[in-house]
Amino acid sequence: MIALLAVLTVLQISTIQRTLGVPVYIDPDTVIKPEYLQRNSVEKNDALPLDPRPAPEVTDQEAAAFLVELGFLNQTANDVVTRFDQVGGDPRKIALVRFQKKFQLPESGQLDDDTRRLIAAPKCGVSELNADSEKWTKPVITYKINSFPASLEPAEARKLIGQAFGEWSKHANLDIVEVSQGDADIFVSDEAPDHRDRMGFSCRFTKITTVAHAFFPEIGDVHYNSAKSYTPDEFLSASMHEIGHSLGLDHVMSQSSIMFPLHIRYHLEIPVEDQRALQALYGVRPTIKQSPRTTTVLPVESTPRLCSLDKIDTIVNDASGETFVLAGNYYYDLSQQNPAGRRISSKWPRLPANIDAAFTYRGGRHTFFFKGSRVWVYADDQLEAGYPRAIAGELPGLPNNLDAAYVTKAGSIVAIRRNQYWFYNPAKRPQVSGHFPRLVYDFRNMPVNMDAALHHTDRQFYFFKGREFYRLSLTNFTVGEPSPMESKTNSLPG
């Protein structure tokens, strides 16, 4: 028997082989155009508006394949399109009635004009029947991109996929991280119309207007149709819809939802109703709670002063050129005299404590923070969509668990860990040459196991260890004698 996922879902053979979500966007050559689907006038029962223009041609075979794909109709072992089980009446008519009822059409059981319009309209192919409510049972989910659509540049497609994942994760207590090597929870790939899933079962896109499909947890893979061309907005909206399935969301019949089976508009962000649906599965992302209004005097949190620190985690210039020290849960603004610590999350939402390293691209808006195997990227103190990501995927060739990092005048990244350093040149391939890592002893008097490094706006390079910092001379590449980090901020490069 042909292992179409729609059939496997109806037969309930295995949760692993659940129905793939297959959204179908409007093709430019079809009769139905986006403006028809974007009308504001909707019937009181929220039924779809009717189109006065001629309905597109939809053959019985096409309708049968469509109903099988969405799970309304059971196929036989011998023929995926034309043969039907005759027990209990005409199953094709029963399937049409169920489809018409689902989408609030007259329940004629016939392939009438309104039904043909919906079959040709943009839609997702996740089965409308027998959908279980499942979710991931881990707080951090990884995804890996195996291939990209040919109609988009790989860098653009990667950014849009990351944005789609990020749009979902920022609304729930769930972290989603891209990895570039090894296994992943979710594989994202561009596939031929006839292809196989990771379990080796047959999958197929029935028409060129089918743009993608996705598994439910805990597989979640997303496949894009290689025969389809995408605009960036199409691709982002399709990705967010399919990732919704990957995270455990089923279809809903609200036309404003991104999980509505018919794609009546492009979504560039997650609607509130879908945010709440995801939060029902994973909970709300923790935020800093505001103290309730009361006449009781609450104790003020005691935060350490900069002068009291024995060591720092990292030091960074932001896009405006201001310098900040990070240590533990706090950051310190060096524009102030002996500043008190402020919560890191109050300036950089969702950034964890105890950061390993950080830098800002000179003249740019983006600040990179590193911890363990992940990197967070902020623009104007706001976390970019799709982050945190794996360091190996974002900056291939650089190690995890950095001690320090900084950016050179030419825009290359120097990463330091223990007694080694790496040089990352984004303009070259590979970005990190085979000559690295090298020993930090290339720079005379360079400390090992340092805490932080900074290429400051005064064009000086500084290295920090314990309560001391060092300057690097660019004339002879020698590190000078250490200077104490005294309580006054003029002892630091501020």
C-alpha cells in the first residue's frame, strides 16, 4: 500500500506517521486571486465570501486526491485516486459533505462551484480529522536546515526560517535553536514533489500550488515543495503556518488565525489568538513581574557595585558606543561613576546571566552575546527573531564556551578560549582557516584564561582577567603590564 501520510493518519497506524500539513498558496495563474480572499465583508457565521467569477476546473480525480490528502476520504490499497470503498454509501459524497460542513458550505455532497473554488484556493493539507493534541516535552527544541528553496537566496531563506521560529518562541515558554551539525528535533528541507520522510515513508505534493507540509510533534519536520517559487512574504507566512503544526497546533476556523486552513492573507507576525493557543501548550514565557501597588514598604534589592567585583563576565560597547560591563545577573553602565548593577534582562530581554563573551559590529546595530554553545543577537536592545542559535550554525568554525571575543577594525572576529584564539573572517570561505586555532602566546605577555576582551572606541584593545586589565600595543603586538580595575570608572576604558 502506498504510504501516503493522509491515509496513515486515517488508519491511525502510528503517531510518527501523522498527516503532513500541506498549505497551498494561490498561484498567479489560477482564477481565484488574493484580493478575493482578503475581502473584509464576511457573513455573520464567519463563512467565506462567495466569488461571483467562474469557478476553476476541478476534475473528479483531482477532487478525490484532494479529499484523500486532507484525510476526508480513505484511499484503497490499489488506487490512490479513483477506487473507493462502497460500504455504507458513496464515500466520495460523504467526504464532500464533511468537507463542506467543515468550511460552512451548503452540504450538497456535489462538486459544485463553491466547493471547486475552495479546493483550488490556498490551503494547508494537514488532516482535518483525527488530529491529536501533542506537544514537545522538552524546553529547548533544535532545528536543522538541510536545503533551501531555489527561488530564494540561502541567506535570506535562513533568516526567514529563523524569523518564523522566533515569532513562535517569543510568545511561549519554549526556546528554539538552530544547529548546523548532527541530529536535530526538526529537519527543514526543500523536497521534490515525490519524496520520503525521515522514516522512509512516501510523501508527495499533489500540485505545484502546494508549497509545504509539516509533521506534528515529536517529529515536526518541515518540507518545502521544490517545484514552487516563493516571494519572501509567502515563504515567511508559509513557514510560520507549518511551524505552528510542528509545535503541535491544529487548524482553527477563525479566518484571522495563521492556523486557518485556507491562507486568506499573508501573516508577518503571530496573531494573538495563536499566541494563546501555543501558550496553552507550553505556558507563558516568564517575565519580570511588576510589584503590586501597596502602602507596604518593600525591601530594595541590594545590587553589587562595580568596585566590589572580583571579576567580570564580559565587557561590550553597544551600537551607540556606550560601554557596559556584565557580571552575573547584572550589567554596569560605565558612563556613570562607580555604577550599581542593574538586571541584565531589564536592558536585553531574554538574555541569560553569566555571559561568556560579547561584541558589537563596529558601525552596526547588532550586538552578539555568547554563552555555552549558543549566541544571542540584539538590535537596539531587542532580541532578533530566531535567536538564540547555535554558535556552530551562526559562526561556523568558532568554538563553544568562549572566554572572550572582539571585532577588529576590518570586521573580523577574534574569539579566545583558554590559551587559544580563532580568527573568523566573514568575507572568506571557510570563514575560519585551517591555520586556527593558534596559541595566544603569539601576543607576548597575553594572559590565558581571560575573562573578557574589548576593542574600544578609542581604538585600543583591552583584555580583562580578575581585577586587572591589559592593553595590546598594535605596533609590536605586545600586551602591556596589567592595570588594576579601581573603583573609579576612569580606571576602565569608559
